Amino acid sequence: MENLKSVKVKIIYSENLKKITGKDFEEVVVSENLSFPMFLNFIFSSYPDITKEFAPGVLGFLLNGKRPSEFDILKNGDELNLIG
């Protein structure tokens, strides 16, 4: 059986998103080789009110201070800023 590896990613929420999540930030452990779009799906399924409050295209994202692409793969220690 193959060993599944994981990475720790820090999610930082803007003021408006703190009202939904109840957190300034959180650190989550996810599977290695997880893509940025799959990670967003994980966040939105954890906090479904985000998608109710913010229409598609309204939220901003910074992955380690840069705009992420759909091809970005998360690495251990990454920081994702959600701006809404």
C-alpha cells in the first residue's frame, strides 16, 4: 500500500470572510499534490455560506502573495489569502 503524504496550508481570511468562518486564519492538512481548484472546493464545502454570500468572480485569492493559477499544486507551508 502506498504511503499517503500530506501538507500543511495556512488559510488567511479577510474581514468579511471572518464573519462566515469565525476565524482570522486556520491551518489545514491536505493531501500532497492537491491542486488550487480542488483546495478551493475543500474550503467552499467546509464553509458553504461563502458561496452563498459571494457570487463567482467576487472573491480574490493570493497564494504566497501571488495570484494563483488553476495549475498550482499546494506545497507544505503555503499561505492562501481569501479576500472578500
